[in-house]
Amino acid sequence: MLPEPIHIPSEERCRRIMADLGMLENIVAHCLQVCRVSLLLTDHLSVPGLNRELIRAAALLHDITKTRSFHTKEDHSETGARLLADLGYQEVARIVGQHVRLDRYPLPSAAPTDAEIVNYSDKRVLHDKIVPLSERMGYILEKYGSSPERKRNILLLWEKTEKLEKRLFAGLPFAPGDVSGLLAVERSARDCQGLPHRL
């Protein structure tokens, strides 16, 4: 019996969903940058089984309910996953539900997964700027560490994300600090060739 096909929204469909949900422009800019980082990592990792189109869609839509969460105080990773599942994008929903905290953190020898790439990429983008992991996690600690328990949880997440970064970059031909420069070079090359700014 063949497995069920994975339903992945096109880039155009992702942008329509973002517009329909009234995402704030700064959140859209953040999602676009997370998508660029995710695809850079995906394109340079030699890992069978990574699904580039799935990663693209999940990165674009990872903060799909964040705008409304400012008013509702909902957990945007949970509600974003639920919304996308209701739209028929189960695999995208599974990754979106893990963009804040992964369901599990595998052993150091495990191959990176789609969810880990999107999760890590989100931790490297502060607003729409690519920053070191320590800067982004420091921002999260300052903004959301309102109680000793929350601070403890964020510090634990920080530690796990540092281990994830080591795992990811063990299989990459560049260092974490090179990500921003590599994306700038790729964008510059596209500009010189007159190609459209696709993700």
C-alpha cells in the first residue's frame, strides 16, 4: 500500500494564507528571513529525506497565528499547527507546531529533520535580521522570561538549541557565523543575473 501523499501549499498559496490571516508586515518579513535561512541549510546539508518544499512552506507559515496571538494570548505554535491541519496541510502543521520547542531532541548522531531546520532557523532570526544564536536567545529570555520558571525553561531551550546548532553544522561546509554573509552573496548574485527574488 502506498503512503498518503503529502499536501504542501505552494509559495503563492502560503502568501495568500498569510494575507488572509492579516499577518503584520514585520512578522511576514521575519518569516521570509526564516525561510531563507532554512533553505540555505537544507540546500547545503547532504541528508536524504529532507523535503525542501515542506521546509519552505513550514518556514513561511511558522508564525501564521502570531499576529492575532498579541490580542488572544494564544500559543501561536499550537494554534498555527491546528489552523494548517484544518486546511489539510498535516505535515506542514506538524513542523509549525514544533517551531518554538521540538517534540523531541534526538541523539547527536541523528540526521537533521525538517522540523529541526525550521526550529533552528527561527532561533537565528531576530525580527528580520540574522543574528547569532546567543543574541536571539538572549532576546527571548529578556522578553518572555517573566518568572523564574519561564527563565528556567528558556535557558533549558537555549542549551538544547546550542546542541542542535552543533549537530546541524557538523554536516555543513560553513560555520553558524557565515549564514548572513552567504545569504547576502546569494541575493547579490540573483540581483546581478536579473532573476526574480524567489525564495
